[in-house]
Amino acid sequence: MKLHIYAPGSTAKEAHARTCPGCKQRTRLLKFYTPRYGWDATCIRCGQKWIDGESAEIPMTNGIRMDNIESAKIRWRVMPPKSSNHSAIQGNAE
Ligand SMILES: [Zn+2]
């Protein structure tokens, strides 16, 4: 499978165990901070995605939520906990 992920470089990540507002199930939300975009979060159970606190539009495409889950897991695996310039970048953004 060939998977292309377009994402400007995220500088921090967090995982939160909680009840998903979308599927109402206990799950983990994988969160990533990207300069200029803020935090995005993906439920790894249902694939619902939020960008800067707003529910991301889910196009009616088969498998888009599975793609969200896979891309969040891949981003989680490849990204360090926090890049060395995260604090400076986030500080400038707020
Ligand atoms: Zn969910």
C-alpha cells in the first residue's frame, strides 16, 4: 500500500485516553501540534478528526476515517515527542 501524507511538520504530540465526542466510546485521541494550524486530534476508534477544536469535515469517501486512523498512527510512530523548536514556535503562535 502506498500512503501519501501531506502535512506541514508537526512539532509536538500528545495521546489522551477519554470518551470520544464522536463515537461516545472510551478511546485514545492522538493529538499533534502544527505551527499556524494549532492542534489536531484523531479518535483512533472511529477516525473522527478535529482541527483546532473544530470537527473536521468528513468527505463522503469510503475509507476516509480508516485513512485518518492510519495516518494518525503513522504520524505518532515517526514523530519525536516534541521537536527542539516546539516551545519557541508555539510561544510565537499564541
Ligand atoms: Zn471516536
